[in-house]
Amino acid sequence: MANSNNNVTNLAWSSASPKALNTTSRVDSDVVTISADAVSASLAVTCDNQGTPASGDYVDLWIKWSVDGGTTYATDEHAQYLGRIDTYGSNDPGEDPATRVYTLMVSGKQKFKLEAKANQGSSRTINLSAVYNEHRMA
């Protein structure tokens, strides 16, 4: 049985990366396909405030899983909450840029979208980028 842990995908938003979060609306990444051989995965997310961060400059993140090949995804309010990345350095935690790595349990899932919402995106833009890496056993 062969193991590999160098299966890296840069996430994109409408084929662009990074994504400038300049709205307070939820924004979905392009679809990421999960290999049938994947047993676990990591998702490294970076948020970089374009200006001087202020209190409330954070991004909330969710995963919208699909188990049916991409026909149906979790809805906005029922997606799996990953967490919050805060770019305001006076908060703890809070730094700019800020990177956090999430462990994803991908077994039994086929595709996903990363969903993000910048709390103050309409007044200060935060650039969002993400790298997905699968651990595969074939």
C-alpha cells in the first residue's frame, strides 16, 4: 500500500487566488474534488488585511461538503464551521497576516467548497488564500 502526502491544491474563487473579501456576504470557493484514495487532509488558510487592521477585522470559515459527487452541498447555515481568523493584532489570537491549518476528515466525502465571510469586508478588504493537501493511501 503506497502513501503520499504531497497532493497540493491551491483553492480559487472564480479561478482567481487570492480572493479579495470586500463584502460582508458569504463567498464560496470553486469546487475542490477529493481523491477516492484520500484518508485525511489539511487546509491551510491565510488572511491578509490590505490596510491597517482594526477591531472586528476577522473572517469566519465554513466547509460545504458534498457526498453525492457535487450535486448537493451543505447549505450556508448548515455547513461545517471551521473557525475564525482574526487579523487585528491587539486581539489574542490576532495577527496580520494570519494563517491557520485545519485538519479535515475527508473519508466518505467527494467534493467541497470553502465558504468565507469577512465581518467588516464592506469597509476593509481582507485577502483570503487557502492550500489543500491530501494524505492518500492507494
